[in-house]
Amino acid sequence: MDRFDLVKESFEKKEVPAEVPKGKTSDYFGELVFDRKMMCKYLDAESLQGLLDCIEGGHALDRKTADGVARGMKDWAMKHGVTHVTHWFQPLTEGTAEKHDSLIDYDGKGGVIETFDGKMLAQQEPDASSFPNGGIRATFEARGYTAWDPTSPVFILEDTLCIPTIFISYTGEALDYKTPLKRSIKAVSDAAVPICKLFDPSVSKVYSYLGWEQEYFLVDESLYSARADLMITGRTLFGHNSSKNQQLDDHYFGSIPPRVTAFMRDLEVAGHRLGIPLKTRHNEVAPNQFELAPIYGEVNLANDQNQIVMNLMNRIARKHGFVVLLHEKPFDGINGSGKHNNWSLGTDTGTPLLAPGKDAMGNLQFVTFFVNVLAAVQKHNALMKASIASATNAHRLGANEAPPAIVSAFLGRTMTDVLRKLLEVPSETPIDIAGKKGKSLGLVEIPEIFVDNTDRNRTSPFAFTGNRFEFRAVGSSANCSGAMTTLNAAVAEQLLDFKVAVDRELASGKKTNVAIMDALKPIIKSVIDVVCFDGNGYTEEWKAEAARRGLDVETNVPKMFCEFTKPSAVEMFTRTGVYTEKELQARNEVKWETYIKKVQIESRVMVRMALNHIIPAALEYKSRLLKEVALAKEVYGNLDNCATEMKFLSDINQFVEDISVKAESMREARKAANKIENVYERALAYHEIAESFPALRRPIDKLEEVVDNKLWPLPKYRELLFIN
């Protein structure tokens, strides 16, 4: 089947109706989750209380409680047809992992019986040396453990009971994304609570929240299968731009194609049954690009739900004849995909910490946390960038469609004016809400309709949007934990330092509000003209200005990763208890190895496709042209009527030679890089190879415009992007 048959097949595909369940969404929402409602129904009183003490109070889960919980879970699960159980965890592969075990065991009478106990629930032992570990585990040191995370509900996928777990080595180091994230959640709470108590003594816990927005592409499954680059790397390594792509701005928020709507509906239903509050769906900017987003949740659960959704997307898309592309830049020349992480903090008393309060002290609390978050981002702006850096996200950042590779914060005119005014007035001046009271001279006011008083700046990596910060630079395929762990830890460190400064001011006899403001003012002075930037982040002027301000402007991904093991980062992570120095070093090894392997795979695919797909197609067309020229000369006795053919032949010769030379050069560069023993130095060498990709791609894309359309072996952009 050639390319044209595949395109015809994609156009002829019928819409697969969505499987819409009966009743309202609220009737089946969370039916496949062992949530509080199911706990109360299936657990005895003692087991229920023990589990709630574990979830809410952080108490250890004893074996008796675990057995009781396991009994209830088994009864619930088997009513849903469950036959297997798995510990569902998030190793450093950027995906999820699971090993399924049947619930059966011998019954002692020659048969089997379904069984599930506290030991199976609480712990399993996968091979820790078979996952990326950065040298923490060798092949002969394979022991590692998964342990249940009770704060993330157990759920059912098809016939399997899935237990969210952490993954640690035999010696106790974290080998996953979840463990450091949970540590960072505790760190930011522990650091924030003492500050909150200055405003409300009843606060005992602070939660960090995440609302992720997932961008993705859909391509027809048959066309996907015809492109080795898409199948192996998740992106097109070659391909001339379509005459029409996104330049008319007609796809964004446009009418969703029926086939896509059916896919989205099935995805939403599957998510809702798993307790994932998917709420928003729409067309994104690029053709065949879409977005979905849930209601906000606590960061640990929200991150787990994002991982579940990414898995669901891949499964459900196939049913509708699609393949989901989560690569940050699947197509050249049009927008790539990100995963905006909307992050905020709130107390167990229901108070949001990144929104104005109900009175002057509430507003001071808001400004306190607002300013300290900015200070954390300023101090660790290079580390924040490193937390979202990858071989794939490097193609998206700074591409005039996503934030630049410089971490700055957008505040909007309202909050910028508030901060500047706070520097000018006495520290005892109340911070009030405009419209609530009559104005008084010197009053610092935050407009009442606050959310709409900040514009949106899509060029900012870290934008304040009314009651949260939107970390826009996270990649579409990334695990949100990487960015959220770093952000939580940085904020926790800053809050610890701030509390020390406030205590020093209080010790001098100042009132609480004055002491807080006196501790805030030096921080405001530090951040307002450094990390805060409301302008166009795409301009060359901003890159120069950012460097002058002292912000990190590095674009080399392997070098970015070095930030994790710099003294300031090691001190921050160890002080907050989020990572040990050994874990940081190991993770850098993993990051460099992953970068190397991804670039290496892409390079191999590029060279092989260039030699096995592109050049043969060009030579076949060249052969046809030569036959045409030979026939013309035989008939006319000269080549006067073959100017076009001769031009095409000249171009083909030039492009083929260029491709051959550059492909061989890339292959030799790989051989040289592979001989470098030091993993960091090898990563730097592979960065240079990645930088050479456009040079090899350029003549191939030009050749696509010359070779007979019928001979071109790969589905083209116009076919991949306009099939719905």
C-alpha cells in the first residue's frame, strides 16, 4: 500500500461513535476509584480509621490495618471484574511502570482461591537495576521496592487493580518522580505553616495545588505507521511545510472535527470514571493540535491523574484510528505542545495563599507568599529551567510559540504597581481592596475584580494569572513532578529564610504586620527589576537584557542539567529534605544518558531514512528524467527543449550529494561521541550532533519539492495535518 492509498484510507474512515454512558456524569464519576465513599462502604471501622490516620495524619500503616484495607479493596475490586493487581509507579523513564500479578493462590485442596492481603497492598519488589538509576543500583544490586502511597487513591484499569506507589532502592534512595514530589509537598507545607500562623494560628497544613493543561496532536494511525520517524521518535525529522498550516489562525478554538469529538468524549468518560475531573477541551493553535484540562487538585494526585490520562489517550486514540503525539515539537514550522502547570498554595482552613484576602492582614499574607515565590524563582531561575529541560522540549522553548529559555515572571501592571507602591509607603500602611472602603491617603489598594486585572503573557515562562502562577515552560511529554518538585523545594527554602528575617524583626519589638513588611521590602527591591518582566520574551533585546540582569540564558540542555549539582541547589534540596546529594548526582547521570539516547536514536533514524527512503526516491526520479532527456536528444538531436529537466537533474544531484555527505558526517560524529567515556562530555558531543540536524534536514525538505509527488515515500505535512 503506497502513500496515496494510506491517505485515501484516512479520508474514508468513518467516525467511531463515542461510548456515552447512561445518566449524568455525576452518576458514574469516580466509580473505578477506591475513594472516601468506597472506603466507608467496604472497610470496617477500625481499618477505616487507621487508613484515614495514615492519609491525613501521616501515621505509619500497620500490618493489621493494611490487611483490613486489603480485604475491603478486594471485595470492591472483584465486583468490578478485577483479576490482577499491580503496583503502579513512575520510574525515571518519563512514563509509568506496572507488573501485574493474578489474585489467585492455592487453596490447599488442589484448586485456587482469590486472595489479596496487606503485604501485597503495601509492598512489591521490582528489579531496581533495570530502570534508570544513575548508578545507585548495579546489575548485581537489583533489589528495589515499591510502597503504597495511600494519599493517592487506588483505581481500576480494565481487569487490574492499580496501586499508586513510590519506588525506592534497597538502600533507600528515590528511583522515581513521586518520592521527591511527596517530600517537596511536605517541605513547602512545613515552611509555610509557621508564616501562616502569623496571620491565622489555626492553620496546621499548607497544600500545594496543580492544574495541568495538556496539549497534544492527533494523526491518522495509517499515516503514522508509514513514517519511521514518527513511530520511533514521536516527531517528523523531515518534511517541507504545508502551503497552509496555522497562518490563518482558523484552527484555534475552532469547531472540533467529529472524529476528534468522539475521541475526546470517550477520553472524558474514561477519565471521569477514574475520578479525574476533566473539564476543558478545545482546538489548539496548530492544525490537528488539541488541549484538555481538568479542575485543579492537590499536586500529588493531580500529577498521578495526568500520567493516567496520557496512558488513556494512547489507548483510546487507537480505537478511533488516531495516534496521539505528545512530543513537544512533532512538526517543523508550526506550534509545538506544552503542558502548562498552574501552581498555587492553600491552607487547611480553606484560605488561598496566592489570592487577595478579605482584609488588610489577608492581603498582607497574599503579598507575603506572592513576593517569596518570586524570590525563589529569581534565586533558582537556572534550576527552574533545568527542571523542564529535555532533548524534546529544547525544540519548543524559544521557538516564538512557547516561553523562551529564560525563566522570568510576568506580574501584570496591577501587581507591579502594588509592589512599587509598597516600597514607597510606611510599613504599617494597610493593603486594602479597592471598592470595599473609602480611599484614604497613602492606602495601597488591590483592585476588587482581581483575576481580570492581570493580562496574559504567553511569552512568559512563569506568569501570575490572578490566583496562581502558571509555569508555562513544562513540556507536553514531561512528568509534572520534575518541575513541581523543584518549585516546591525552592519556595520552601525561601520561606524558611523569610521566617528567620521576620523573627529578627519581631525580636526588635515591631508589630507583626510591620515586621512582615520590613522583611518583605528588601525582597521586593531585589525581584522587581530582575526576575519580573512583562514584555515580549521573544525579542533579541530581551535576551540581552536578561543576561544583563543576571538571569540564566543557557540554551545547551546538557549544561542546564549541571544546575542540579551546583552547591546552591544541593544546599537547597538537602536542607528541605527533597533530594540527597547522591540522588541529585544519580539523576543528572540519568538526564544525560536519556539526552544522549534520544539524540542518538533520532540521528540513526535520520541517517537511515536519508539513505533508505529519500535518496532512492530521488534517484528513481533522476532516472526518469535522464530517460526523458535521452529520448528528447534522440528525437530532436539536441537538448534545447530540456532546460527544466536539466535544472531538476542539477538540483537533484546537488541535494543528493549534500545529503550523502552530511549523513556520513553525522554517522562519524556519533562514532566519535560514543567513544567518550565521561557521560557529561558525551552528552555535550551529542548536543553538537543535535545542532547538526537542521543541516541534514534542509536538503531533504528541498528535495521533497523537486521529486515527483508520486515517488515521494513519506506522507507529507499537508496529508498528516489535514485529515479530519
